[in-house]
Amino acid sequence: MPKKTIAVHTATGCRTCELALLDIHYQVQRLHRLADIVYWPYLLGSQHTDLARLDAIDVCFFAGAVRTSGERRMAEQLRAKSRLLVALGACAGFGGMPGLANLVKETGPLQAAKSADAPLDPTLELPALEPQVASLTQVVAVDYVVPGCPPTQNLVWSALQAVLGEAGSQAHLSYAAGRLPKKVAQAMASGVPPPRGTVFAGEKAVCASCSRVKEQKRFESVKRPYQAYESTGRCLLEQGLVCSGIATREGCGGLCTGAGIPCRGCFGKPEAVYDPGAKMVAAISSTFDAEKPQKIDAVVEQFLDLAGTFYRYTLPTQCALLNIQEKG
Amino acid sequence: MSGFEPKIIAFLCNWCSYVAADAAGVSRLAQQPNVRVIRVFCSGMVDPGYVVKAFASGADGVLVAGCHPGDCHYIAGNIKALRRARLLEKLLHELGVEKGRFRLEWIAASESPRYVQVINTMCDEIRRLGPFAKPAGQADPAVSVASQT
């Protein structure tokens, strides 16, 4: 069987997802045997002209959010050429941190930059900014989403195996069977790509795989990760830290919470959660005990930047209020 | 905005506010007909997700009403509603939803005139605000100040 061809591209993002593709331990040696990398600007210095020469690509890993018209064109071009398009990471999948720009009205620096004088080199033409930051999934049809910021090793490797049609080793199969949705595990075992639209992560919330103990205790005041708290054992939310575990899809195995860092929500929301912000409001407000209105206000005042915290990686796609269709 | 009629979703608690709304109807108190009432067993059971979903599904305003503090049929459900409402108000404000579209009120079973007054003032206020549209985000003061210097 001829080797499959892979393309990797990052739009608005930090390129850590590209590093995550290589951060697969010794399996990285097998990657070359599974596939030919035909376009990867970060690693191979590929140019746009290299992409233009390609007729078709088997699998394209696209990371980063879509912020400019140039990135939109790139996404459309890669979609047209690729048999399978994989949104790699939270930015491509849900909008990611660049998506938080949608919270701010266009005033100040952004407008100033748009209306600034001509660039220093008049032959250069800057691509226009899109009105809103979008995820790859909002711009073109995407076959699979591999969430995470960046996606974790095991998920990246299982996604690679599944989309390249390569049956995995026993160890990886048992990982897939235990942690990933059934259809992904089946795809890996059979070597047939999973159904379109599959998210390479679990189905429940992070709390399901978190090692911490919930004691039905309430917190008195809000803490932030630099302040002193019990870094082992007890549920972080019950200690007053804003941990997004309950509104976030599992699959990471509770890596951050296991190390004592509150969940930041990089896997997006699970299917069963309607709106991650509303879910977090519900979770937090039943975990503090204040009864007098003044005391409640005092606790609420301690929370900083709720929208930026609850929709940290998902604002363009998963915030119900920002995704209202115009009334017809 | 002459033809605009607001849609308001009201989550009323079974033991106080719903009785007040019922009594307001029986006593023929004049009230604006823009309210869709949903009876819930306690204001403490109104998940913030319901409120967000109401807005996302076309409501222009959401009212949650329960018993006065200390009168809750389930001891402290209304206090739970208060904690949620304060946090939710903060989140909605950050997303750019105007103040006044979401309200939490305490209305006892005997306070039907108060129910009518809350409904009418809320309708007037939302009529003034216009239809609920996708929040356009907030002008971040920090950003605007930086641009001026």
C-alpha cells in the first residue's frame, strides 16, 4: 500500500499543536513509515507554491483559528485538496484563545491598526481581518476534531493511527477502548477511519476521570492558583478555585487537576452541556455558602473575568449567546 | 420600534410567585400580555442554562421570581437562586447583555399587585431596550484608554 500523504498548517495559533504532532515519543519513528509529509511550513519550510503543485492530500492537520481573509483562503484551499481534514487543537476546533477577541467591540488598537497608514513596503498587501474570529469548523467542513491545548500525546497518536488507517499496538488499543468513544476505539482496532465528525476525546466531563475527592464542602472565598491550597486530594472547586472540569470534555485523564492545577477547559464542552458558562455558574454557585445578599455580592466580586475564564477556548463556537442566529 | 412586542419568559415558583400571578389574573389587575410563564417548583431549580437557552431561543427578557428570603418552601432554595443570579448577571454583563433583561424578584403569594408592577416595569424597560440581539461584545475600557495615549 502506498504511503499516505500528510499536510500540516497553522493559521492564528502558537504552533504548539504542530509540536504535539511530534511529541509522540518513540512513535515518531513510525510516523515516517506510515506517511509522507508533503506540506509542513514549520518543519520543512514549505511554501505556498509547494501546496499549489500538489493535486491531492490524504490527511491535512489544520491548527489555529481563522482571523484573516488569507487564512480563510488557506483553509478553503486545504479543504479542497484534502481527503480528510482534521481540526487539530482547541483553536481550530472551537476558536481557542484567539477567539476571545470576539468579546471586545472593535475599538482602540484594532481599529487603529486597520486604519493605519500604508505599510512600510507599499508592494506588500496585508490580508484583511475577518469581522469575527472563527474556528476552522465554522469556515469549512471538518472531518475530525482532536481537542486540547495542545492535544495530549495519547490522543494525537490515536488520531494519527485512526486517520492513517493503521491498526495500533495492543497497548494503544486498550487505551482507546478504555478512554475514547466506542467508535474511535473500533476504528483503531479495525484500521478503518471513524465516522465523520468524530471528536477524539471522551464523552463525559473531566470530573469523571479526575483523581480528586469531592466532600460536599463549601468554600468561603475565591482562590487563584498562586495562592495556598491543598494541591493533592480535595476537589479544587470545593477549595474555591475556578476549575472548569465539570463543563469540559474528558479524554486528558485529568492531567492538570492531578497536578493540582484547575481545569482550564481546553477540550471544549461535553455533548450533554448546553452552555459551558451557564454550567460553570451553576457549579460555582452551589459550592459557596454565603447566605446574606451582601456576603454573596462580596464573593461574586472576587471572581475576575468570568467570560474569559468559562469560554477560554470556546467563545466563537460554544457560547450560546454569541451564536444566536439572526431572527428571520 | 413601534411594532416591537417583547417576549418575556417568567420562571415562577410554585409556592409564591405563581400563586401571585394567578391571583393577579383572578383579581383582573391590568398587566401587559408579553409574558410566557413557566411554573417551576422552586426558584432554586432554575439552572442558569435555562436562562441562557431562553435568550438564545428568542426571548427578549427573563424573569425568575421566588419567595422572599426566609419563606422558601424548601428552606433555602431562593438563596441558591440569589447566588446563581448574582454570578449569572456578572457573566451576562461581561458578554454584553444589557442590564434589565434578566431579573430576579421576590414575590410572595399575597403580593399580586407587586407581580403586576414587576411585569409592567420589566415590559416597559425591555420595550425601550429593543429586541434581544446577539451581544456585540463590550468596549473594553482598558483597550480604549490604551488607544488614546
